[in-house]
Amino acid sequence: MTKRLFFFSTALFWALVASVTTSALLGTPDEAIAEGQDGKTRVISAAELAKHASIKDCWMAIRGSVYDLTAYLPQHPTRPEVIDVWCGKEATGAYNTKGAGRPHGKYTDQMLGMYQIGEFRKKP
């Protein structure tokens, strides 16, 4: 009886860990958007975006949202110079074509949501 209880509780524990991890990794982009103090979605202007234009502090606007990709850049499969030119800028065209006429995949779109910090507004 004790062995069964141990096995059941251990299996339940790991199932919960897997569930929490999966939901954290696959959460919707809306969950990742930073909110301002008033509880509304943070709106980021072009001027603010431009302040984050380096590999060590890289924000990009893609499809109307702003992403802080600083932590992701070391994991990106291309060399940093490919992405560095888009830090601090509106990069939808580059993201949609990878600069070579082929789009990023669905997995990349899902992963991008984890880095979303607000909405992009060209004018303040």
C-alpha cells in the first residue's frame, strides 16, 4: 500500500510539473504583454523603441507588437550581425522574410509571444 501511494503521489507531482511548464512555454501572447500601472497594455512609441537598439538591449516591433529579444539573441541560429541591424526598429518585413524571401515558422511565432512587452505606435 505504501509503495502504491508513493508511486501515485510521485506521478501526480511530475504531471503537475509538466503541466505548469507546458503552459508557461506555450502561453498565449496576450499573457506575455506587460501592463502599465493602470492595468492597460503598454504602448511603446518609435522614440522609445529606438532607445533599445543594440545586442545588449534589443527591442523590435513586429506586426504591431514590441518584443524584448535581448535574452533570446544568444540562442538565435544566425550570427548576431544579422539581427543587430533590426534592434530598435520596426522589423516586420525582416521577420516575415528572414531577409531571403522565406517566413519564420509557426513555432517561431509562438515563441515570439513569450518576449512581447507591449504594442507599437509609430506616433506618440
